Amino acid sequence: MRPDDHPENQHEITRRSALGGAAAGALAGLSALSAGPAAAAAPRRRFQDKVVLITGATSGIGEATARAFAAEGAKVSFCGRRTQLGRKVEREIRAAGGEATYIRADVRVPQSVESFVDRTVRLYDGLDIAFNNAGIQTTALLHETTLEQWNDSTDTNARGVFLAMKYELPHMLRSGGGIIVVNSSVGAIVGRPQLSTYQSTKQALQALVQSAALEYGERGIRVNAILPGITDTAMIRPPGLDDPTWERATQALGQLNVDGLKRIAQPDEIAHAVLALCTDELAYMTGASVPVDGGIAAGRRLLLPGQ
């Protein structure tokens, strides 16, 4: 028997090989770090040259999602009613090296939605992904909610998504497929006082997503909903509140309302979840409603400060 064939020596050789491999791996890691941040963490380009349409992207979750898609190589067309904010977001995305175009549109108006979708397709020669995000929130006791508030909420949150899908789907059918993500809310599955109008519209979107997923799945179109929890956007921030006061308020909101993570979400965190739903890694997911809520749905409770 050769010395190296002895079992104890074989064990030592294996150990040395493993240590050598670990050392080589560590050296490779150090080399990557010494090459600089760009080499260590190259930006992802999962949506290179994909055409992405987003409704309601002049602020909040929609804006964050537009920026995130553009940063990963997508051609982003987005709408909203606030032209000044829309132009600002467009300029900033382009200044960062992305491609984006703001088109003013009102999701409550059929002709406006149809024009927005058609202009997007003409501008970028197609439509691969749609994030139907536009929405508003009415906060009031049910018997004090006005008919105007009810109509505005349903026209924006539910009818607006229906109109967007109505005009997006024909383009996707002609091209052989696509992905639609609808921004619903964890409020669709967890109740909260004074949000009966808002939550009714968000529950309606659940049925819309499920039926559409069944109708168009065989034709290459995936349809899913994302259910964000409480997110730090202008929708929930009272007007005129200074930043330090709002920061304290958000901490209290998180502690009282978010069962798992005990904090409210940032728009970027919801945007990343939207992008994940649009990747090939989730190609088998359709008709799903995915809570991204910090654990609210898991706790099945939602409290208001002082309760």
C-alpha cells in the first residue's frame, strides 16, 4: 500500500483539498471585491427591451415600479393625471440612463385609457408587461360615504383596471402573450374600519384577476394580483404633516398594524415584488393574489392607533 493510500492519509488529502477549494473561493471573492462595486454586483437586466405599461405612476408604488423596471432595461410607458409630476419622473428616469415616457391619461375615461395603451404600443412597438396600479382611497364610515365618493373609488380602482385590461389584452393576444399584474390590497382579504368603499373595489379585483387568468392562460397571458400592506405613500399621509411627525406616525402604524415585521413598507419594496411576479422564474404562476404586507394577512388583525 502506498502512503497516500492509507485511510488516514486519504482523509487528510481530502481535507486539504477542501481547504484549498475554500481558499480559492475566498481569493476569487476578494478579487471580485478589489475590482470594484460594478464587478462585484453588476446591475440586473431581467427586462432588457421589454415594453412595460404602468397606470398611475406619477408617485408612490407606481413611480417606484416605473423606476425599477427602467433600471433593469425595460422601455416604460406610464400615465397619471398630474402632468408636472409625470414629466419629472420621466426626466429623472432618463437622466439615470433608463427609457421612459409619460403620457397623460385618466383611467376613469375609456377613450383616455384606450389612447394611452395604443400610443404605448405604437411608441415602443409592442406590449409585454402591464402593471395596472392606479387607485385612490376613500376613508369614511359607510353611512357617511357619499355617492360621489363611491363612484369615484369604483371608477378608478375597479372600472379603471377593467378598462386597462380591456385595451391591453388585444395587443398581447396579437403578439402571442404577456404579463398583467394588478395592484390590489391586503385590504381585499383583511377588513379595516372606514375603508368599506376602498376594500370593496379591491375585492372586486380578485375576481377579475382570477377569471382573466382562466380566460387567457392558454393564450400565453399570465394575470396576477399583488396585495400590498400599509405603504409609505401620499395616499396614507395626511396633508400638511411635517416629516418628523410623519416618521413618528409611521412607526406607530407599523407597531400597531403590521403583525409580522412591525413596520410599514417602502414603495421600492412593493416595486421589487411586482418585478418578481413578471420574471420567468414565476412563469407557472397565474390567477394568484400575493400578499406583500409584512405579515398583516398572517395575523388577520388590523388595529387603529388608540384601540
